Amino acid sequence: MPLESDLYAPVKALLEGQGYVVKGEVRGCDVVGVRGAEPPVVVELKRAFGLGLVLQGVDRLALTDLVYLAVGAWPKQMKNVRKLCRRLGLGFIVVAGTKADVVLDPAPYKPRPNKRKAGRMLGEHARRVGDPNLGGQAMRAPLMTAYRQEALRCAALLAANGPMKVAALRASGEVPKAARILQDDVYGWFERVERGVYGLSPKGKLGLASFDRKTA
């Protein structure tokens, strides 16, 4: 792992190759490049990517829009690092030996709305009954989704009435997606008795008992 000062020469050479006049340690900035009347380029150097470097970069955005973070090793989660820098409007440089490579140039962040994902989120929120999950709970515990709630309602009806037709379950008004839930049988809770008729499997009885019916 190189020292921070070892990153300076490759970064300086990179900027000088683009016509910048480069100087180090200018008013707290590790690297400052000036090219005519253009906005200056500021580069902050760190041996490895971390929160401290990000905070430095964000602070330098008060001086110029052209701020780069330069590190001496490729981050393990490069995809997430790129995403973070892009959202913050920061550029990113990786120095390997004597060469500095620009991975990302700074640019204003313009998020692309994902209407499909947003629709799924709002649909799940609308279909879920009550608020059965604690925000931030460990993922090891099964989350109570709208789908699971509907499956539990379906299991409860079968436990109370015995095998039922899909149409009867749907007509109960509690399981509008009964056909899909029974056919997909994601949790292994249901068993096909005959065409169009389903019952509760032994695993389904255990699943029904393991969840608090109040949350369904």
C-alpha cells in the first residue's frame, strides 16, 4: 500500500498532461490544478477509500465543482463506490504504481427515476395489512410481506374449512390472489387435492402456527 505522498506524482502527471499547472498542498487541498480561466481541479489523496476521504471531497465542493478522490488501491466494492461518487458529484481516480487512471469524472447527479420499482414499493405498502415489521430488523427473521399475509389468510381458511376450491377462497374476499398463491406454493404450505381444490399441507400447519395471526 503506497503512502499518500506516493500518489502525488502520478496524479500531477495526469493533470499536467491535460494542460493544468499543478501544485500540492494549497490551502489544505492535496492537489490543485489550474488551466487558464477554467474552474480549478482539486484532488484529495488517500491510500484507501473511506468515509474520511468522502467527507474531504464533499467539503472541497465548496471551492469547485471539479473534485476528485484519488486512492492507491482498487476498492473491494467498486460498483458501490462509483455509485456514491456519482451521487455526490465527485470524480474518482485510482493510482497503480506510477500511473493514475480516471475511473469517474465529476458531474451533477441526475437520478433516473425507476417507476417500476417505485410502483412495486407503493403496491407492497398498500397491500400490506397493519405494520407487522420493525424497521431495521435483522434479515434473518422472515419479513411479513403482503404476499405472506395473503398466504397466511389462505392457510387459515383451509385450516378452518378443510380443502376448498380456488374460487371459494377468492370469494371469501380475503385472498384475492388465491390462484397464484396456491399454484406457486412458495412456502410449501399447500397441496392439490384434486383439480381446482387445495388443502393445507403439514408444513402449512407449522407455518400457520409459527406466525401471529394478528399480523395477517
